[in-house]
Amino acid sequence: MVWGLFPVDPLSGEDKYYIFSKGTYKIGRKGCDIIINKDKGVSRIHAELTFDASTSPTRNKSPPDTSFVIRVKDCSKYGTFIKTDLGTKDKVHELPNKERILIDGDVVTFGTGQATYRLSLIPLVFYFCPSSETFKVDRSVQDTVSSIGARIASTLTDECTHVLVEPRMQVNEALLNAILAKKPIVLTDWVKLLAEKSIRSEFPGNSQYRPSVMVEEALVDVMEQNVREKCLQGFTFVLEPTDTYRFGSSFPSLLKVCGAETVATSEISSMSQDSQYGEANRMICVIPISSGDKFGRLKHLSLLSRVNEMDLISAILSGNLPSTSLIPPSVVISSSCSTDETVVADSDVEEEETTSSVHMIDATEKAETPEKPATIVIEESPVTIVEETMNLNEYKSVNLTADTEMKDYSDVTMRREDRNDEPECGNSEVIYTQHLIVRDLRSTRIVRSTEVEGVVDFKRFRKGNVISGNSFSSLIPFAKDPYKEYDTGEGTKFMKEEKKRKQREAVAEDLFHNEKARKRGTAGSIHGLLTRS
């Protein structure tokens, strides 16, 4: 077993110590195996702890520990004291050979009393998860376990502290039982890590020694218990009889360990009963790997998502159920044919012997991809039928003549009807009566007609290109050339004369200034002086 020497006062600032192998460990100040800094009365080498491989008694009714027997020997000036259950303190220095045997739970004080430690037993019982029926624990691993004072259990019991597995082993019932027991699952290499050092100030963690196991053909990491315990919270799984699943009766228990709820298919009669399993829970059907998916045949379960049994096992091990593992519910799509029927409101006045409103019904073949009903605006105009005589009680097939003049329809609505009376003829033709014209929509939807003589089609009114009387060009006659001078004849003549006068004045002023400058230059030259003389 692993022994621990822990400060009684956790706030004292002293370190914890874990001892993994037999031997003698010195207690004192700097340079010792167990260092005490707070108490100035602790000697340089204050005491010695000796761990021997022999049977040691325990205070409780559990079987005696056969790993170590522990002795403490006093080597100090101020002494080493052991507090017993009776409340008395035994001074080790006064005992024979200045030593005493320690057991689990003893409190040892070194020096003046500020350094007090409790000796505690840390049990390590390993269970090796068999990867096959012929699995045997490797001899080297057994020796490593024995070297740290731990032991190996033949079966998984409450006494086991860790479950050791081989890397890439196939998931089996023994591994799932370890998950049900909420035991840490680690690789066997972690035991070798414990045996590397005989004494440590921290207990080695096992997060880097998480195993990866095979689920079918997928490699799945086995996460810690704190990650797995709530990974399926909020889900309710609908299960078939447990004997149809690979892991039988343990399968529902695994789901509950991870925070999920389970319900049998026999307990659900309709989807309206979801509320009794929690409104916030998402219901998912679990498909057994042996019998296949039968949930789609049940009407009240066909709208639920589904997940395969082994995908759910992977989620239990890894602590995560990805959305890609869920199979969406089946959606039944109706394949019945339908047609678009357009009911057109009454049109304008029609120049015929009888004035009637035209109702058009467009029957179209259903496209390969079903389309949603839509509102379509179709232009309406009087239709000229190439037929002079017409029997109102008789249906005829004639061609439709349409021209390019356009009118607007109003109040057009669409509705879908089952196409039970699809015309057998594939040609584009019109079956008509006085009040009904049916036309195949494979031709253009826009219906045009010629204008009836003598009737003005006000719908075709277009605003002409006529400039309004209040336009800018009408009010400002020189808008095209705003810088051009416009005036009567007298005003124009005056402006021209005034402009010429200003030009003459400018020329005269330039000549005056030029002559004045020339004279000034001549007066200052030698030639000018000679001329004056």
C-alpha cells in the first residue's frame, strides 16, 4: 500500500508526502527526504522513517496490510512525540532503541510541536480488465504493483480503486461494469509511473493515461467519470426489450449512470404522453444491433430520432453524443398529383353579341419537383374566338387567336386541386363555352387580343411626350443659352456702342503708358545726355 504523511494543519504550509516503496527516509531540514521548515526546533536530521516489507497491524477490522511495517527512530535534540488514541504522548527518545512502530492514523510531532503530521494509509487495489477469455496479467506488471505495496484483485469489487486496461482493447461487458461501478479506468503504464519514484510530494494524476478502446471498428477515448456522469442529461431513450441489446440488462443502467432516462416501447402508446418523461427531455429510440430498426413501423414512434446501440456505447465512453450519430425521423411525402387552378375575375367590355365575363382556368401538368402554391398575375383582355356561330350548350375544340395588345387582370387567386381529369391530348388547345375557357399553361400565360373597332382602350393610355405649360423651358425663353444677351433692337445697339467705347479707352490708356515708359528710358542713357548738350 501507499502511505501518506500529511500535515494535521493544512494551513501550516508544509508539504504532503507519498511513499511508494520500502526503504529509510530521513526527516529534517534542507537536504532530507521529508523537509520541515516551519518549526525551528527541528534538527538537521531529526528522525528516520523505515518501511519494511512485512505484515503490519491495522486499527480497523480489515485484513492486515502485508506491504510495509513502519518504524520511526528519533535522532533529534528536542524529541519526537507520538500521540495515541488515549490522548497520551509517547516520547520516542525514551523508548528502547529510540524507535517505535507506527500504524495507520498515528499522529507524529517533530520538534517543539509546530510540525505535526498524520500517517495515513492510501489503499491501491487494481483490477485488470480482461481483453479476452484467455487474458493473463503480465508478470512485469505484477512485479511493479507489488513494488509499490499495491495488490491485484481477481474480480471487480467495491474494494478496487482503479481498473487497468490494455490499449486498443475491444469494448466488453467487464469494461462497462467498471463504468457502472464508477471506477477510474487507466492504462497499465500508469502503474509504472507510480513506481518510478519512491517518495513524492504530489500523487501522480492519470489524465494522461486515459485508454482508447475499440467500439466495433472505431477507436474511442474513455473519459473520466466526472465527464461521463452528465453527458446524456436531458435525453430519454426509448428501448426495446433488454435482451435484444448486446449488453443486456446493464445497458439501461449505463444510460442512467450518464444522466439519461429510459422508457420501454411498451410504456409509450402515443406521442402525447411525452410529458410524463419530462418536457425538457428529448426522446430518442435506440436501435439494437442484432434486430435492426423496428421503430419506423410504429406510428407513434416514427417521428422520433433514432440512434444505433453501439453509437450510444461510444457516447457513454467518450462522454459526448455527437449530433451526427442521430438518425433523423422518417418523413412521409405524399406523391398525389395536383394541378394549379387560376380563377380570373370578370374582364372589361367585350364586343360580341353577348357580353360576358371571361373565366380562365389554367391546367398545368405537375412538375417533377413539387412546387408550393403561388399567386400569379395574368393579363386579361377580350378574346376573339374564330367562330361565327356558337352553341351555348356545346363544347368545341378551337385554336386561340391572341395579339400583342396588353391589358391587366385583377383579383387573381391560385389554389391546388388533385389532377384527376388531365386531358389525354398533348396539344395546346382550348375547350370553351360561353363562360369558360380552359387552356394548357405549357404555352405562355399572357393572353393578348386585338382592340375592337370603335372602342377606345383606355387601359393602353400612355402619357405623351408633351412638355407641361409650367415647364422651365416655357417660362425661361433663353434657358438653352443662359449667357446669351436677349433684348429689343435699341437696347442691343446701345450695348454694342458702349462695348466699343470701353475697348477704345483701354487701347488709348495702354498707348499712353507705353510712351511714358519709353521717354523715361531715353533720358537715362548716354545718348540722351549727348543729345541735350
